[in-house]
Amino acid sequence: MDGSARASSDAAPGPPPYFRGNESSLVSALKTLLFFTILMVTLPIGLYFASKAYIFEGSMKMSSSDSYFYAAIVAVLAVHVVLALFVYVAWNEGSPKGKGKHD
């Protein structure tokens, strides 16, 4: 009876080995994600209010209802630029740094 109980405890897998290299890539990915999350929230909102107040109402002397429309277009364009930058950075994050042909 002791032999079968001991064999089953020996067959149980232990915890997976700890890889230090994976931690640095995970931290790098999380920093990139946090940066673009903050940028996605702050840039379009900031550009919306800044362009509405200073560009469309201030410089171009547009009415308030017209400036809302054009400021929203600026904010939507900012969202698309941030998303495109995020996709570009995420796509190139895992690729090798060196140029040239890899065999």
C-alpha cells in the first residue's frame, strides 16, 4: 500500500520552472500597453478641447455648434493615429533587431 501511494506522489508534476527572460518581455509589454492606454485616454480628449477652444472658436471664429463637430473629427483622427502606432509598436516588439536575411 505504501508503494502505490508513494509512486503516485512521485508522478505528480512540480511547479513549472521559473524563467527570468519571460519576465522582462512581460514587463516590457505591460509598459507599452500602459503607455498607449494613457495616450488613448488623454490625447483625443485634450485635442478635442484644445482644438475646439483655440483653433475652431478662437482662430477661425466658428460657432459653438460647428466647433463641436470639427473638434470631434480631430479627436477621432487622434484615436486612429494612437491605434495605428500601437499596432506598429506591438508588431515590431517581438521581431529581431538586426537587419538582413536570417537563415
